[in-house]
Amino acid sequence: MKVRTGRDFPIVCVGGSAGGLDAYIRLLKHLPNDMGVAVVIVNHARKFASRLHEILPGFTTMPVELIVDSLRIEPNRVYIIPAQRDLHVLHGDFRLEPISKPRGWPDVITVFLRSLAEHWDGKLIAVIVSGYDGDGAEALRAIKEVGGTTIAQRLDTARQPDMPESAIASGFVDFVLSPEDIAKAIVQIAHAER
């Protein structure tokens, strides 16, 4: 059972990996900076430290922050998961934990989506974009069960289609869209919340 926190604005989790940078840029370029939504990019990187918090500010007017433990989640911001960490939410804050699957393909997207489904009061939008493996697919059912919306990148627009393909195969994807159309869908869902 969820503990009500009063933190009830929508969160968009964008999960990706190989080829994800192209999708993140195309998505952010089409998102307004005043939707009242927090965007969390969960890049399923293995060993290398992501530089997304340095690259992505060039493509959005929203502030872009690398997540630190106990950071308060605010709307109209883009948050980036640090490398080699599992990400959770609790009482309206981010919580970082040592990565639970240090060998093989990590499941950081799945871990974060399950935490959102359990602990976030607001609307949830789960987006799976370009990447290897199937991280995130196993948690889409949990997002649907709490009334969230699930979106996969259209395979012909993904540089590496494994991840969105696995999401679609789960049977729990509402929309299959290009990054530009994903942005439009997020705006529509955010406006429907008001």
C-alpha cells in the first residue's frame, strides 16, 4: 500500500541504453519546460560513467541534474541516474543504492519503474527507447496496474531496437511512437492531469 506524500505531479521515466542518446535528444527538444512533469532518464549503462547531465542541457531549457541520494524530486526538471546505481523513490525524494545486478546486463530501469509504481502518488509515464537487452519490460505491468501509461519507441526510429522490442513483446505497452510523437503524448497526458 502506498504512503501518501502529497507529491502528486507526473513523473516520466525514460529508460534506454545503446542509441538512447539520439532518442533522449529528439524527445527533449520537443518537450516544453513548463508541463509540471519531472523527467527521469534512466540510462542502462554498464561500466562507463554517463555524461548525459553535461550533454543534454544543450537540448532543453529545463534544468538537468545528476541525481544524488535524497534529492527532492521537483517538476519541470530533467534528472539523470548516475552510473552503477539502482534508483528508487521514497517520500518524494530519490534514493540511490548500490547496483543490485553488477554482472551481466543491469536492470536499473526495471528497479526504478517498480519503485515508482509502489511509492509515487502522481501519474506515471514509462517510456522505453533504444537499447540492448530488455531492461524495463518486466516492470511495465506494474506501471499499468497503478494506472500509468507505457510507451515504447517505434522500432524503425530506434538505433538499437532490442529494448523497445522487449517492451512491446511484454503486452503492456499503450503506444509505440517516434521520439517526437512520444513528446506530444507526454504533453497531452500532462495537460490531462490539470
